[in-house]
Amino acid sequence: MENTSARQQEASRALIIGAYSVIASAIARELALRGWHFLLAGRDPEKLQVLAEDLCARGAGDANFETLDVLKESSVDAFFDRLAERNVHCKLVIVAVGVTVSNKDCSRDVHRFRQMVETNFSGNAHCALRSADLLLKGNGGEIMVISSVSGDRGRPRNFFYGSTKAGLNAFLEGLRLSLAGTRVNVMNLKPGPVGARVRAGMSRDLFSTSPELVARIAVSALGKGRHRVYAPAWWRYAMGLVRLLPGSLLAKLGI
């Protein structure tokens, strides 16, 4: 009975890195309604505890948490080494670490740009790579990494931020192809701008959406072998159009 219970938990256990970010926590709440088990990771133990308690109240099988700093390579490696030592397996890994720094701030302070690169690209890539090893040693599963539509093309409005996501997109595609023939799928979730105040009709961005909608789209895509998921789906066509526009027009529009 114990082995059966352990296998059942593994089949519905999600490791979420950057768990209390807006999108990741919304996805976790959606999964909690379905009785998933959770291992939450992030830098702030107090935020992790609050989220863990909230998930359990919503119906999660259980929710444990550990601290992890993706900006420290040793922290990431130690974390995954501990999981291997304890023989912890998951069916789903969500990597959701990210920061947004404006073009203006990056231009003024190159340190802030470097930190964004290390977080949005290096940190996510390292965690995705170690997650692949974790799932390969288990019974397979899915890695969902949260990127952005901003990485689809360099644009005047946010090219510093977009470049970090573009690098991440290329890495995830390469990782997915390297795992072809295994039982591990890599999904690149590409949300558009997410506004926490959208529900109240107070968002300043007409194209922004709610984290709850992104979460529903993400959860509905699980287990279907999807590789790139735009949230909402119309961003796929919008960014397809943006990629076709000549650079001179993008420069004039400033989008």
C-alpha cells in the first residue's frame, strides 16, 4: 500500500521553482483544485509557507517547501542533489523565475541588466537542465518554463528584457530536441503582459491579461505534448505579424 501511495503522489507531484511569482502561484492554485501534491522552492521561506498553506486549504494533497536561490549555482545544485539523495520524483516541474527591468534602467545601470540576464536566462536554464535530469531518473514528466512573448522579436520598447527571453527560448528548444525519444517533454509557456488588476478593469495595458487566465491555459496544456503555448492563444498570431513587420516600421511605431 505504501508503494502504491508513493507512486500515486509522484504522478501528481509538482515541483515549482519561483513558486510565489504571480503566474506560478496562479498555476499552483489551479492544480491544487485538482488535488496535486507540491514541493515549492524560492528565496523567501515566509512567502513559501503562506503559499503552501493556501494551496492545502484549496485542496492540495500536501505542500512542502524549501529555499532556493537560482542566482547561486551552488544553491541550485545542492537543491537538486538533495532531491536525488531523498529519491524525490515529480511528474511536473514549473520553472518560473524572472525579473523585469526597463530599457531606461538597464541603459543607466549595466549591473541591473546583468542581473536580469542571470535570472531570466541563466537561472531558468540551469534549473530546467537539472529538472530534466530529475525527470529522466524517474518516470518521466513535463518541464514547464515561463518565458514571454517579448522574446519572439527584438523591439524598441523592451529589447533588454526581450533579449533575455529570446535566449531562454532558444535554450528550451534545444533542450527539448535533445530529449527527443525520452519521456520528458519541455513546454515553453509564453504569456503576454500580465496585469494583477485586470479583473477590476484597472489595467493600463489593453493587451494584458489576468494570471488566472494564464494559469487555466497552462494547466489545460499539460500532458498533451505541447512545446510552445501562448497565453492567451491570440498572441501566437500577433507575434507572427510582428515578426513579419520591417524593422523600419517597428522603429517608427516604437512597440
